[in-house]
Amino acid sequence: MSKRVLILGGRGRVGSHVAADLAAHTDAEITITGRSHQHSKQIPDLGSHVKFIELDLEDRDKLTAVIRGLQTDSGDSRNVVIHCAGPFHYRDGRVLETCINEGVNYVDVSDHPSFTRKAIAYREAAEAAGVTAIVNTGIFPGISNSMVRQSIEQLDTADTVHLSYVVAGSGGAGVTVMRTTFLGLQRPFQAWLNGQWQAVKPYSDREVVEFPAPYGRLGVYWFDVPEAFTIPSAFPVKTVITKFGTVPDFYNFLTWSVARWWHPRLLQTRAVIEFLSHVSHFMTDVTDRFSGIGVAIRVEVSGQKDGNSAKSYATLVHENTAIAAGAGTGSVTQMLLSGKLDKPGVWAIEEALPTALFTQAMHSRSVEIKQSLQMTA
């Protein structure tokens, strides 16, 4: 029988690209969910093995029935539920908990630290149930985390990880990603600096970083992402820096202004977040035609190689951020379906995915990652 995949939130920008990736690279039966049948018409035709069902995640009984049916109908233990229904700041662990109870593997595109912490708390339960659950599998977090692992493995020891991201316009994503950006401005977050946790203000400390063409030198700012705590948990490094920026640069100034001048209570009000998100999405709809919707990632890891100081670099450029996210999540799901990836428990992607499998998956999807090693002393 065919393997089965259930994509929660599969009609969204990222979810639909995950579905497209799986339709292109697997023969799995794919079910996409949304809160209303009227949105099923918005889903591109991906073939007869892709269907739509209506499902609201607030309906716990139906959620359980759908996930249980995924397993019962096929009788295969390698089916997968993919959680793409963000923003994850507002989500609890009910989907993951249901997957554990029903013995179904789990993947998500979560991008908010609070959700990642909720998910990791289920690690022992997933391990006991024999369920492999991989969180943060999109582009950043996701592919970016695996690039860090790849770079760390080029060195004998690693001390500092510097992760920088830049997205052009909307990145091809929907308003949910805009919400995530503004939710990340709500309060200072903890960063791992010089071997201790220190409070950092979001969208502070602008730094100019050299990205590959066509981006070049661009400003990036501190940003609260799951990598800020999952990377120091996975690897014995002393410092992890996570910075983010956008193109055109005036979006950086607007976001910096909100983070610096708006009262924190405003940023913790859902109506304000919705207003900012929809205004930003409207603006990027206009500027996307000039800026594009691509993404660039730059990883710099400092440490030791053969007794000398060294730096390992990895860079990625993709013309469509949402497609890249689909490749990240789709490739992990493909590995779970095939049995190549089997690690019961709940894991951040950099903890679970070996570099050899990661590089093979990126090559199969024509996602080019450039690496270099520089001796600094």
C-alpha cells in the first residue's frame, strides 16, 4: 500500500509548496486540510493522489479521527503528519500529542521558539511510542540548521556560530509569516553568548553582512528564532548569533522602529499584530515585483582545525523562500516515508538529520549550498 501524508494547513503558501514537493518526489497519498471547503479551489492540481478535506484544529475529536484513520486505513507505520498551520506562537502540542498516541510520525514547519519548547517536552513520550517527530524543518529554521551542522563538522572544535538570513519582500509566503515576524518583537529573548544566557532585544544591533550575489552587503538584526537555543543544545559551542534582515532595506527600518518605539503592550495585542501583518503583506505585494521573493542564508562557524584557528562557511541563495521551505520539509518527510530517517523522540532538525542525507536531499532538489574553509591563524 502507498504511504500516506496528512498536511495540516496545506492550502497556505508554505503548506502548498510542501505538498508540491512531496507530489514531485514521492508516490505517497497526500491529504491537505483547511478550515473550509471553499478554499479547496485555491489548491493547485498536483495529481489524483492529492485530495482536500475540511478540518479545524480546534475540533479535537475530528483531528484525532483523521490522524487515526491515516494509520488504520493504510496499516503502515511510516505515515507522516505535517503541521503547517501557523502561526505557531498561538499553537499548543495537540497535533504532536495525537500523533504520539496514534503512532504516526510527525514533522512541522514551526518557527517560533515557544512552540519548539512545547514540542520538545514530548520527547520521552514520542520515544516510548516509537514515533519520530522532527520540528523546525522549513528553510529557517530548517535547512539553515542543517547548514550549521554541516559547517561544524568541517572543524575539529567549534566555538561560535553566526547565522544570518535575508528575505526579499514577502519571500513568496503568506500573511502568517508576517505575523511571525512581529510576534518575534514582543519581548527580549535569551541568546547563548560566551557560554551563558543573556537577554537580547529583538531587531537590535544592526550588522552588515556579505551575502552571495545578487544580495551583497545587507544589514541584519538580532531576531528570536528556535535556532538560538536548539543549536547550543545540540552542539558544544560558546556563542550562537541569529540575525535577520529584509530587502528592500526600508522594511528593516520600519521593523526596527516598531521594535524600538512601540509600547510592548501593543505588540502583545493580537489585533495590533494582525494590523501590522496585513499592512506589511499589502506593501510586499507591491514591492515583490521589484525585490523578488528569494532568500539568502549565510553560516559562519569559528573554531579549530588541525590545531589552528579556522572558520567554516556555508551559503545558500534561492529565488523563492516558500519553495525552499517546501524542499526542506518535503525532503525530511520523504526520508521518514522511506525509512531512511528513524529516530524516535522529538528532535530539532539539526539533531536528527545526518549531513550525508541532508546533502543528498538538497542535491536532488537542485538547492545549491556552497561551503568553504578558511584558516585564520
